[in-house]
Amino acid sequence: MTLLACDLGGTRMKIGVVRDGSLLAQTALPANSQLGLAPRLPVLKAAWLSLLADLKLTPDACAGISMAYPSIIDATSGRVLDSYGKFADAMDIDLRAWAQRELGLPLAIDNDARMATIGEWRAGAGRGCDDLVMMTLGTGLGAGAIIQGRVLRGKHGQAGILGGHLTVRYDGGRLCSCGNLGCAEAEASTACLTELARAHADFAASPLAREPVLDFAAVFNHAKAGDSCALALRDHSINVWATLAVSLIHAYDPERLILGGGIMASAAVILPAVRAHVARHAHTPWGQVRVVASALGDNAALVAGEWLLSEQFPDP
């Protein structure tokens, strides 16, 4: 099966052509999510057509489109149900109708973190395990769960994916885009990093204040050099992620916990810390949860597209 795939993140649109679980071609473009989804759809179409042309293929060689999207999705209609501060116009767009009109293809869509989980389950760090949970650390904090070989969705499509919106600070927690206070995502994600850094007493004197782009790569780099502000941000964030990991284990009873997302470029620091915290604090009398890094990285949600298309559009 050949399909067009995309993973619309808060920062980047990852775009590819997938065949039989492998990426034939891919590219990435700025998401510009603050401008809305409608202006990005022609850009997305053009990127797919360019990739297909490079492969000497046309859209009619494809079985369909898969879209990983950073929100709750109605699996029946394929409609986006909330914006969470990204692509504010998406709830008013019928993406399946757009795909048929512009490319003549069916479109399967699901939450981006859930799709990354599916990708790792089918072809990555979760292979051979039918009980797993995944955390994605990036612009936001995502999650997904596979329980006894079934993708967890729930009645309204939000089961499993709101891990980043579990409360980690009940007292004085920051306001989250979901409306809750003290969510993990509001306390330790790229989306809130600049505000967290500026609130630190040592920020003005920190090299972080002179970074053209303040991201976790910069935080981990300057923490390694001993900068006090970077060390505080790094340690605070790891504590939030590790606390969230234990909550996900208690909620979903997995045998394997996968850590993915762009922040995991610093896996050499993050992974041992989360493993140690889980070993100390997770209540698993049956044994130890294996804590592992994503094997597919940014490609996980793209690779999941074939499975999703087959699920949402099964052969008659």
C-alpha cells in the first residue's frame, strides 16, 4: 500500500509518502499553526505532489491519506473537536471533503500522539508488546495507550491522549490551554519553556537569555555547562516528565513505556532519570515496566498511517 502521510505538529508539519511501512520520501515545513489550518492545506498538498513527482508517482497511485493531528478527533466523521491553541480554524474544516476534492483520496485522521504510539507499536520500540503507553515530549506533551492489543480511544475519542493534561501541581499550578491548572504540559513543554525560563531569578544573567531560539536543546546544552538557570529548568522538567510517567503507568497498566518526541534528542540524560524514578515510585507488584526510547523518532506517526487507513477504510 502506498499512501500520503502527514504529522501536523505545533511547530512543524512532517510530510511523507509511505509504502508498506517504510518512508519512500519525506520533508518538513513550518507549521505556522497560529495562522490557522486553511492557509497550510495548499502548502501541504503542494508538498505531497512534489514528493510524488520526485518518485515519478501520481495521487492515483496512492490508497489514501493519513493525518496525525494535535487534537481530539471524532473518528466517525474525521472532524477536529478542539484547537488547544493550534490551528484555531480546524474545527470548521471538513478535512475528508478537502482530501477528496483536492486529491481524490480518502483521508484517515487521528490524534498525533496516539498515531506515534501506533507507529511504535507496529514497527518500532513497542513491537511484540500489546500493553504499552507512550509519552511524546515536544511542543506539548502527548500520550497514547495500547491495552491488550487494542488502541485506546474511549467514547469521545480522548481516552489515553490527555496524559499531558494530568495534574502535576495542584497548588499554584500554571493555567493550561485545556483550562485546567497545573497540567504536566503547562509545567514542562516547549510551549511554556520561554515563560518558565523568564520567571527564573537567574534568567537575565543566563546564556539562555541570549539564545535566538529558546528550546530544550539549549536548556540541556547549557545545563551540561553548569548554568544555574538551565540546570533548574532541566531538573524541574525531568521531574515533571517522570511524575507523569508514573501516573500513566498507574492509569494504563503497561508492560512498556516509550518516550518519544523532539525533546528526546537529550535521551542520554532523560531516559536514566525517568527509569530511576519509575523504579522507585511506580506501583507494579507484578514486576518492572520497561522504559525505552522511541525507535522511529519523528517518523512514528507517519509510519502509523497505513494501519490507520486500513482501520478507518477497511476493504469491503
